[in-house]
Amino acid sequence: MKTISDFPRQISDQQHASIVMSDGVKLSARIWMPVDALDDPVPVILEHLPYRKRDGTVARDELTHPWFAGHGYACIRTDMRGNGESEGQMEDEYTHQEWQDAVDVIEWAAAQPWCNGNVGMMGISWGGFNGLQIAALKPEPLKAVISICSTADRYADDIHYKGGCLLGANFSWASQMLSYSSRPPDRDLVGSDWKHIWLERLENQPFHLIEWLRHQHRDAYWEHGSICEDYGAMDAAVLAIGGWHDGYRNTPAHIIANVKAPAKAIVGPWIHKYPHFAGPQPAIGFLQEAKRWWDRWLKDIDTGVDNDPSYRAWLMDSVAPKKWLPDRPGRWIAEAQWPSPNIADMVLHLNDEGRLTQTAAAVSAIVSSPQHCGQQGGSFFPAHYSDEFPDEQSADDAHSTCFDGDVADDVIDLVGAPHVMLTVSSDRPSGQIAVRLCDLRPDGTSALVTYGVFNLTHHATHAAPSSLAPGEAVSLDFALDQIAYRLPAGHRLRVAISSAYWPFIWPSPDAGVISIHKGSISLPVRALASGDEWSFEEPEAAPPWPHEVLRPAAYAHRIEMDETSGMVTTVIDCDSGENRDSAHGLVSGSWTKERWSIYPDDPLSAKATAEWEQTGGREGTMWRTHVKALMTSDANQFHISARLTAFHNGQRIHERVYEDSIDRA
């Protein structure tokens, strides 16, 4: 990545601007802009997040926002209410209040004498979500959005539920947010009132998991903020970006297939990071690409983006599976429109011999997986440039019912979302399946291509599921995650079906036996790419965040098996390190430990624990917060608890315990 410090326009950096909301609450914002913006007004790029601009996203902000400001934009990075140096309290994700605050900031910014009246929103993950959501509200100044690693469907394709199955990441994320939002504002910015603000924040801090588990079906709670409910509500131009190694890889294709406003999509081989510094390589010149988008829609400059292909994606080559890949060989492909006429379905059918064939056949197969199947799935959200990728799949394949295709005579390019159709029955009133599409390589390894999961009680609807009648056949029809993958000649495809996928999804209360009576998979096969069909500029960025490393970062993800008891535990130890900002001296650090344990023969033994610690402050005002959370279940209820403890200069000043039991629905 090339560092740029000499920009076309000199910039200013206001570290703590106070913006008053319509209800009088003040949000804190950091604002970068050209120093001559009053004489030559510029558009605004807004990033609206709860992740703390002062010591949370500072590393990526320093790489990004000064670059845009130096090229003629005012970048506003707000902390949502209840976070960082902003007043007020935070209640949940994507609330009406969050949206109203963003609209207030947009209208405030557009009215400033240094703004030309046009605003864009940009963000990854949370900021990618709310950029789309706020665009659907149509605030007049908002003309364009760049949404990275986000979702269009909060129920079906977020961190909470997938295919009607409860994701393990739902617990992880709730624990993380309880920890994230427990931190105090910086004394040097808000003054002597900082501790009062902190205590009030701690007293009002919700444990979001309680609310999320109260909505286990698709209802109005999840429809709120799901732009798929009305894609036509957005008038702003949307550039949707995703990564094949991210948990949110489906949104770019959904956006360009459904949004009527100008929309384009880019998907690279990346994890949950901005694409100018994401891994695996190749990264792209995201800032230059974003500037083309902003220049067109916020400055009315013809940059050619209107004529860009609808869909640009990195078509990944087959590689031996590893828990981390610093680079991913492949090529850039481009489709003028999406869905593409260059992609046709190839249907393969499951048969009784464990094969995938082009001829439909009856199937009589049994799926009965041990509860720890899924250990090789990696992390739901790889974000640490470390051992988080799906590993060699043979161990999970051995716990699954597999159907293998013929050895490919020719190269096959798979681009899109494979579609699975199954007729199944269960001997219990509940059940779930995971379907993995794997690449069987000549070296004997099995590499995960893509996957999907499905709760059998949701076979008719996600809104009103019903118990299964044991032995009664039901039909399933669902998509696996989007992918762009080259299967070389000499390789085979495998469809692996399991009745458990731990810890990706929480186990069904019954360890039943699932019978497959009929099945097929529809594969999106694209005309073969002969080489790169598109190219991007090399990555650029502003100078990196100046800081002193007080404790280095470290990451470990491993599987432990107790040979005496049989318990299997997924262990995640992530130390984000501790740093001191070289410019203003604020210290910040964090670490987390997660443990996911289960007995192979008992779905009700599932247990998840998460421990988070945040540290920071300045000499004389050092603080620490500690979160410890637990989740278990029995046949009828989920049981959750958490303890939040806060310390000031080593003395405990707050402790709160959260406990609840919620009926399984």
C-alpha cells in the first residue's frame, strides 16, 4: 500500500466537534476537510458508528479520511449516542433514534457554509448497514452510499440467524457490544464530567442478546432495517463491496439485482476489512475507486462509473486449504449486468450411491452427525489476518453424508449462489442441516467452497415455523452463500450434508436422524474467464496512525478434545494489544477469550463463554472494564448471563449482572 501525504488540498483535522441533535443531545464528531473549504465548498462523506473514533477505529480512519479530505471532501466521523464522547444512551442496533441522529448530522452538514449541499455515507459492517438504511429514508442531501461488508436482510443474512438457525456469532457479538459500549469518554475532550457520563452509561448499558433471543423468527423486529423489504425506497447511488472470506458476502449481488437506483458491486477475496488494506491479497485502490464514485454523485463529474460493469469480482483459484492465506490467486471478472446472461445453471442430483449425477434419482440416505461436526469451519467473521479460515474439511466430511461428483474433464467457473433442493424427513419434531460445497483436490484435501444452513421447522416459513411430524417428508429450497470459484480439471465437487454445524449454529434440542429422499444442487456456471477482465489501481492511503505499542497483538484459534470426558472445545484467544496514541497520549487496549464446548452425543451440552476486557485512559484516570458472559440451553429454554464490571484507577466502581431464560421458539 502506497502512503500519500502530499494532497491536492491542505487539510484541517477537528478532533472533537459537537453536533446538536433535534432532541438536544450532542454527538461528538471528528471532521477532516480542506482548509479552504469556506472559499471552495466541498461535499461531505459521513461515517456514523458506535465504535469510538478516538481509540476504536482510529487506525483505519487515519488511513482513509485524510486522503478523501485532501482530495476535496469533508469527512465526518460521528460517534453514535452513548459511545465515545457522544452524549445520550444507546439502546440497540439500527434504531429509529440512530437513524434520526444520522439524518440530523446529514442536514446539519449540508447546511454548513463549507459544504456544497451534497452528502454521501460510507461504512463497513455497522456503517455499511446504516448507510443503506438511511438512504431508504431519503434525506434530501444524501446522494450516494458506499456500503462495505453489510446486509440487506437482518434476519436471513446478519450475525444473528441464518436459514432460521441461531448463529453462535449472535452470542459473540452481544458480548462484544456489551464490552465495547462500556468504555468511558476521553477526559481531555469532555472535561471533568467524564466520570459521571461513564457511570450513567454503565447503568443504562443493555445486553443485546436478551432482545435478540426474544425474536427467533422473522418478525417486525428484523424487518425493521432490512432494506430487502423495499429495495425501491433507495434513490441514492449505491456501491456495494464485499469479500469472499467475510461473513457478509451476499449483499453486493442482491443490491445490483434489486435496487433501481444506480448501483454497482465489487467483491474481492477479503476478510472483514476495508479493501485498500484487507487480506488476502490482492487489495485494490479502494480510495481511488471510491473517489470516482463520490466525484460522480457528489460533484457531478463524469468519471465513467455509470459505464462500469454492474458486477466485478475476484474469481478465486483452488488452493490447498489453510487457516490463513496471505494471498489468494485468481483473476478479476466483470459482468455488464446482473443477473448475468453469461451464467447458466448446471443441476446435479444426489443418488443412492453417494454420487452427484446429471440424472435425477431416488435417494435413501441418512444424516446423523455428532454434535461437534463443524470444527473445521473457521470463524464466521475473519478479521484478524490470522488462523480464522476454514481448514481442511475431511474431518467434517467424515461426520457428514457426502455426495461426490465425477472428476472434472474441464475447468469450471462457479459464479453466484448455488441452490439446494431437498426432500427430507426427521424422526424428531425439530432438526437442522448444514450443506457444504467442497472441492476435492487431487492432493487428497477437501476445501470448502461455500455453505448454507437450514432449520427444518422453517421449511414453510421463517415467520411462523412449526414442529415436524416425525417421518413426514418436507421440501427445502435454499441458497448457499455467493461465491466466485474456479474448479480445475481433475478436481471433483462434493456436497456434504450434516445435522450439526458447531459452533457456527446452536444445536437443535433433538439429536435426531434425518432421512434424505430426494435432492439436487443447482450450480451457477459462468463462461470461462481467460484472464483478468478488469483491473484496479494499486492501493493508496494516508499516513498510518502514529502510536506506541505497549502490548503486541496476538491471535489463536484451536480445537481441544478431552480424551476422558469426550468434550470438544473450540478455543479462541484474541489479544488486540494495547497502544498509546502518539499525538494525544490516550491509551487503549483489549483482549477476548471465547470457549465453545459440547459433547458429541448431546446437543443440550452446548456451552459458550466469552470474556472481554477493555483498558485505557491517561495518567491519573486509567480505567478498565471486564465482561464475562455465558450461554447454555435445555430442551425448552436458552439460559444466558453476563457480568459487567468497571474499574477506575484499580478500584471497582460499578458491577451489573444480567440473567435471563428465554423460551426456545
